[in-house]
Amino acid sequence: MRAALLALVIAACANAPASAQAVVDPAGRATIQVRSRPDAAGHTYRYRSETRFVQKDDQGGQSQFNTLIFDLEVLGPRVDGLRLRYTLREGLVQDSAGASMSAAVDAAVGVSLDFRLDRQGRLVAVDNWPEYKARLLTRVDAALPATDPVRRTIHERMEGPPLDAAQEMVLGDVAMMAMMEPAGRLPLGMTQLDDPDAAKATLAVKVVAPGCVVGIERQTSRSLAGGARAAVSKAEVSVHDGRVLTLEERRVTRAPGGSQEETITIRRISAAPAC
């Protein structure tokens, strides 16, 4: 059965360029190259991200919906990874707690953050954090009164360690996408991931369009004190440039005091490589 399935996979990829064909690794697994074009300075991608968040608790809960349009520009490859620039172009927020969050997002439009990813796609540095932070907080302070709780929360979180603050406040979508944009060859089918903190961690890879699009799905579940957290991420990735075409991630957290559900969808709105 394994040999028959492998033959079908290789046949399905027969018309793909050599770098995108499925091959068999020394362990006997069928693998496929996810990225055939290397990153270069000037490559720019535009994305639309939509997030729906619902929290239920004994206080009645909270909901939020936001839409962000942002650019990712490659500043240049490095021996140890990649330098990129994130710029928010548009933002729209509907928050059950009021209009302050919308004003804060408006303040971030047009401000660029330069950062670095390592070869595994992990955020390892933010190069212009002091300038970015100062400019953003100046805009937030101009948009919201000193007594506003959203303004206070943004100041508190931006004062944290730069990498943590950048990922939480600015680069959350980018970090999520980077996890779904692995370089090199990936095994087709289901793989168990090495994650000692997870009750379940798997990666599934399939060919969506031979020589053009690969489907990637990650599932993780973790136990919390008295509760649990699960996440499912599904993406379609360009074989040509290795970047996300579409991505959806659903996160669910349940605890004795309530629950949180969050769904993020990201779609590339700049031109994708022709198949």
C-alpha cells in the first residue's frame, strides 16, 4: 500500500519542475521542495488579515473583529536568516469594549518595523525597535487621552522585552506565517513533531497543484492548569517563492473561568507566481 501511494504521488508531480518533484529520502519517505526561488532584496508581498476573537467569562465576555492590510518587504538575505520590513497599510477594528482599539490601530498605519528571522523562521531580532516604539507611542498618545485603558495597556506591553513586545503587538501574523513557510524539503503525509510541551503536535503536507502549490497543516494541543488549548493551522504555500497564499488558524482555549476562540485568516492580495 505504501509503495502504491508513493507511486501516485510521484505520478501527480510528473509535470512539475525538477525542484518541485516528489523524491524519496534515505528513510524511504516521499518529500517535496517547498521553495524554488531564493529570497532577494526588493521582493514585496501584500496580505490581508482578518481576525475574529470571542471571549466568554463570568463578566459577560468580549468580542473583537479586525482587518489589517500589510506589506512584507525583503531587505536582504543573511548567512543566518533573512531581514524583512513590516508596514501596516490599513486597519479596521470593531471592539465590543469601545473605539479606543480602532484609534490605536490607526496610529500604527504607515509605521515600518525592520526585523530578522533565522533559518527556521523564528523571530530573532528587531533592528529599529526604539524608533518604531517611540513613533507609535507618540501617535497613540495623540489619539487617546491619558486615562484611556487601551493607551495604558499599549504602553505597558511596549515596555516589555523588544522581541516579545514586537511579536505580541506587531508581528503576530508574520510569526504565524513564518511557521507555515518552511524552506527545504518536507516529507509528504503526516509527521509527528518534536514538542515536549504538547499533548499532540503534527505536521501534514500534501500537493495541492503539482509544481505550484503545497498544502500544509499543523495541529497542536496543550494542557493548561484546569483547562486546555488547541490550535489548527492550514495554509496553501507557493512552491515558487515559498510564501503563504492563504492561511487559516483557529485557536480554542478552555478553562474553568470561561473560554476564548480566535480565528485568523490571511490571504495574499499581491500577485502570486503563475502556475
